[in-house]
Amino acid sequence: MSFPAFGAPAHPPRPSTAAPRPVLWLALVSALALSACGNQADERKPGQKGPTTVGVLVLKTEAQALSTELPGRTVAVQAADVRPQVSGIIRQRLFNEGDTVKAGQVLYQVDAKTYEVAVASAKAAVAKTQAAAKLAELNHQRNADLVKQQAVSQQVFEESQAAMRQTAAELAAAQAALAQAQINLDYTRIVAPIGGRVGLSSITLGALVTANQATALTQITQLDPMHVDITQSSTDVLRLQRELAAGHFERHPSGAAQVRIVLEDGSVYPHAATLKFEGVNVNTSTGAITLRAQVPNPDRVLLPGMYVRARLATGLVPDALLVPQQALKRELSGKASVMVVNAENKVERRPVELAEAVGQRWRVTSGLKAGEALVVDGFQRIKPGDAVKTVDASDKVGAVAAPASAAR
């Protein structure tokens, strides 16, 4: 039995199944090439993406009426406190609180008994003095005939003449006293000095009132029409005059200031107001000028003392350029800018100067011109210099022309 030599393999070597080395190299090179191609493809994806789509609004000029919105308070055209003009006990109240009354309508009845007695006494005094005056007149006529016949002295004639004149004066005084007594009797019927709506009654039946007392029995307020007192700063007045003189805008075609009233809840009062008065003095405390407008109030919607805002038409800009608020961007310094798409379909940031707000838009005075494409949608996907594809977004803007406010 023979043994293999020391160090020799116990079995003969098997045939090798490994692939030849040239095949391995070929597989490795192919894998690297595919990986490189994949990386190159990934690197090309951003470059192959198309331009970003943004919504734009093509700007155009339009005639725009401008107005300024100012604070105001409603004031009754007429208001009167009802006070007694004679003293006495209130016997009747002849109205319901909150009613609409007419001028001359009886509101209260004061106890008239003592005043009726005074009238009767004054009438008796008038009758007495009338009799004395008639007797003095007859005596004077008789003495006038006798003095011609020298039957009485001249002194007697003159005394009868003086007595006649004295009784005539007494009669006039008695008649005046009767008239005063009648007036006091009439004052027991406390009437409405003006027509309007009557307020709360401050007294009850049986209460004692005195002539011309400080406390009013009630108040009557005329509600239709209504005044609106508006305050405007003298600075705004001067600015408006300068802009009109410089030709920045034209006067309103009507030639008169038109006033619309905005109520406390933000709704617009349906009736237009007319400017009746422009202040001639500036308030030294507030630096404001008071304007007064008059507005119909047939439905009694406006009440005295209500806070309102008044929109006054100030002028007309024949070629106003208006941009929606969502297109504007403000820097920390307060300067405004917009994004526009230039002729090369690239985004460009444009600083603009603004005048006043017009509803949901702003009037631009410089930085833009008609015909430019203003970006109004898609800001978050673009930056200055990007190439973009534009679509019309005018339907999304929804900008409706509205009266201008005084914001600047």
C-alpha cells in the first residue's frame, strides 16, 4: 500500500468552473458604464424640466373715479326740548312715547283752573275800564261844546280831556292783561314746537311743573332728512388742491361733491347725500375742517349720534393703472414691488409707487405701464430671472372697481 508523499494533495485537483478573467472584466466595465449613465440621466432631469407656469394679468388703463373716506356723525336737522311755560299740575299726557307728532300737536295738559279764573278776572277788568273810558269820552265831548259857549272854564275842559285819555290808557292796559291771561291759559296746553319723533317722557301725571324749568318734559327730533357732520384734515384738503392744480386728476363731471354713507356694519346706505356746507375754520385742537352733508332718511335707519363713514368723490383719473393687492409685495422698509414677465418670458422684479387704494386694488403712479404682464398667481414657484409660461389669470383676480379710500 502506497501513501501519498508528504505535502501532496490527497485527491487530484478538480477541473476549475470559474469564468475566464476576460469575462469578469467585461461585466465590471458594463456595470460601471450603466451606473454612469444613470447618474448622468439623473443630472439631466432638472435641466429637462419645462418653464414654470404662472398666472398673469395684462395691465390696461381705465377711467377711475376717486373718493376719500372720512369719519362722520349723524346729527338731527332739528331737535327741540319740550318745557312748560306756566306752572301747574300735569293732568294729561296726550301722546305715546316714540310717536311721530306734528308741530302744534298737544302733548301735555296742565291744570288750567287758576288760569281760567285769571282770564275771567281780566275780562271783567276790561269791561270796567271800557265803561269808564266811555263815560270819560262823553264827558269830554260835552265839555267841548260847553267851553265854546263859555259855559265851563278851559280848565274843566282840559281836565275832562285828560280823564278821557287816562281811561283809554287804562283800557289798553286791561286789554293787555287779558291777552296775557289768555296766553297763560293757552300755555296750559303744552304743544310740540316742531314735527318729528317724540322721545321718553320725564314726568308722570300729577307731577308739578314750573315755568321754564331746567328739566325738559320730553324731546322731539326730526329724523328726515338727517345731517352728517364729517371731519377732514386740513392736510388732506391741501393735498387735494395740489393734485387738482397739477392735473393729476380731473374734477368730477357733476361739479359737486357726491357723498355716499357707509354704516357701522359696513353696508352702504342706499340714499345719496348732498354736501351742504364746507367749514371756514380749522379746529385748533384737531387740525380738521368740518363738512356737513344732508341725506334723506325716509325709513328712519339713521339716528342722531350714529358713527358713519362718508365717501366723498374727489376727482376722476382718466388713465388710471390699477393692480390687485395680491400682486404686491412690500419690503420691511415699506416699499412696494411686483413681478412682471418681460418680452423674453422671464420674471422681473419691478419697484412701484402707489397712490391710493381703490377697493381691492391699488392705483400705481410709476413703475408699470399698460400692456405689461403682471404676475398674480404662482409666486412661490418663481424668482427673478426664471423663464416662465404665462396663462391668463384675470378671472382669478376678481378685482372690482370701488370708490377710493384715503389710504396712502
